Amino acid sequence: MNENNDLNKNIRTWSLFSGLKDEDYLVLEKYVKVIDFDKDEVVFRPNDPADVMYYMVSGTIKISKLMPDGKAQILYIYNADDFVGGLNILSGDHYLYLGETLEASKIGYIPKKIFSKYVLTNTQSLHSFIEKSYDRIRWAEELISRLSSSNAEIKVAGLLISLIDSYGNKKGDDIYLNLAITREEMGSYAGLTRETMTRKLNEFKKRGIIDFRGNNIIIIKDLKALRSIIYLV
């Protein structure tokens, strides 16, 4: 990882710091750092002190937890304009999970004192913070629902639908998911082995529900069929 000093033209576009005064941005440019990460680099580890908040300028990061059986369970995947650590700072706690980049990424390091002064006291910034936090509660509820099911088909269908918000790009009647995660990571996210994930995706393809473009793009061709699998319609 390397520090990136080309911050001035970017920080004013961060939703977390919207609506501030020019002099405020000058302070932020002094204290907020942007770090360049390569793919598969560790950003933070369990028990790291929560004295910094991380803001995704670009790229993707996965948040995972080592389970009792020794397997890693992916809990969240964050993309550009997402953040990690605000609630940890508020609680004065340590980080509980492992954060690793899934691709080359630029990540902002926001010190605790900057977060407290320029996010919690600014209406627009606080609104963005609360909105993102609420989205995570809903995401966690969906994750629990997927993992609690013993049906692999429901888990895969639920995962694909959940990935639409972060990766979906509608083209005609189809939705393209340009994914930064592997089949193994998709399996971890859904609580399945890589082999089961791959098998179910291939089954969905044979049924005309999805299609593939290379290793990274999954095309959802029948969203209604996916929803019917998890009893949404």
C-alpha cells in the first residue's frame, strides 16, 4: 500500500463530507489520507483499535470473520462511497473483523477527531452516515436469512439478488453483475462451498435464469424466476 497525495480534487465529492465550507475542506485535506492498496491486501485486522474510519474512494473491500470451523465467512462487501468503522469509533471499540481488498483500491483514512467534528456535527454528512448504517442493518438481516436456510438454491438466488444494488447494470431486459469476487468468495458469502456455488450457478444457466460472460460477469436474465425461488413472488 502507498499513500496517495492527490486528494484535493476528490474529497469534496465524498458523500460523507458533503455540504461543508471551503475552510473545512482545507482542514480535511490536511488530516485525511488516501492509501493505494493492491488486490488481496489487508486493510485492518480483528482487534485493531478503532481510531480510524475507512472510506472507499474506489475499488472493493470484503469484510469477513473466521468461523469456529476455520472457514472465513464474508459478511459485507463494500464499494466506492462506502465506509467502514464509524460505529466502531462511536462505541470506542476495536475492529472485530478482517478487511481485505478484492481489487486495487483507494481508501481514505479518516482520524477519529475528524469524524467526530465533520461528520457527526454536519447535517448532510450525518444523514449520509445514518442512511448507510441503516442499509447495513437490512443487509445483515438478508445475510442471516440466507445463512439460516438449508436450501442451497435459495442461498444462491438470494445472493444474486442482493448483489444487484452493488454490481447491477441493467441492459435491456437483462441485469449484468460485473463482480470483483470469485466463485469461492461467492460461496463464502452465501454459506456454501465453492463447488456447490458453481454447480448451482450452472444449473441456473441451464434453466435460462442467468448467463455468464467470462469469469467475472453474471447476467441475470430472469429476475422474476430468482425471486420466485426465495418466495418473494
